Amino acid sequence: ATLTPRGAFTMPERSNSAEDPQSSYFKAKNAALRLLSYRSRSEKEVQRRLQGRFTKDSIDRTVSNLRDQGLLDDVSFTKNWREQREKSKPRGPAVIRQELQRLGVDQEIIRETLSDFDTSSNAYRAGSKYATKLSLDNSAVFKRKLGSFLQRRGFQGEVLSQTVERLWRELLNPLDGCVDSEGQYNQTEEFYTP
């Protein structure tokens, strides 16, 4: 490290070409394991994060080794990504597809993961909490705001309009819509007991 005229320290630049290939591989693998300790990642995401810091050969060996150990698996990663989205932040299939593409997941894996995606259920979950915060004074304003909210989350067309209409009806008359006091949809018959 050297001291600059302004009092800051600068580190000497690393030379990946002069570094021992085995040492570079172990460093790349440790860096990849550190990345994976925070959350699962796609293969491309790990490769991108290691680029520029390690040799191509070290990165390729690291990714191959982690894949063989089952620590890098794009199919498992996309399923987990989808499940987390459905649980915590419901989004439409188009938005989830874009997120996974950005993370470098193969189109075929994305298509297979989203093949049985329940868009209606996710749209309802995404909109139900937000809908309870909206005023019921004006139907047009309620529907416009909720529709925009759901559209920003990747829901479109018939699913969007049906969800907006359903939430409007349920909030106007909670007993007819089977909505409990927390705004959650309740499909059990016990809700109706006199």
C-alpha cells in the first residue's frame, strides 16, 4: 500500500497472470462459497461476480466443482426464487421471468419453472393487503390504483381485472367475500356459522 498526496492509501494492482493457478482456484472457490453463504445463486451470477478478480480457468473450475457438489444448480435456484417470490413478494410471471433472465438462468429452465404458475392466486395475494389501504369511497379510483399496483408487479389482462373486481366486491361486503378481519381470504364454511 502507498500513501497518496491527499492522505489516502492505494493498494497495488493484483496480477492474476503471475499468480499460481492452484492458489487462484482456491481463492475463487472461497469467494464463490462466500457469495453462496448469503443466498443461492445462478451459475452465471457466480461467474459474473468472480470475473475480473480471477482467471477464467479458475472460475470455470470453481463453477464446475460447485455444480458437481450440488451447490450450484440453476433448476433448484429458479424453483427457490419462485417460491420466495410467491411467499413474500408476489409478482407476475413476466416479472419473475425478467428477474431470472437478468440473473443468467437459461430460458428453458425458466419456462419449465413457471409452467404451473398460479397467476390468479399470486395476483390476489399481491393485491389483498394493498387493497385494504385504499379508500372505498370511489370505485373508479380504487380500481385504477389497485390495477396500477398489480400491473407494476407484472400482472396483466384478464387476471388483473378479475382480481381488482374480486377485491372490490370483497371489501364492500366482507361476509359475502369470505374476507376475515385481517383482509385474508377464508374459503372455509366455518366463517359463516351463525
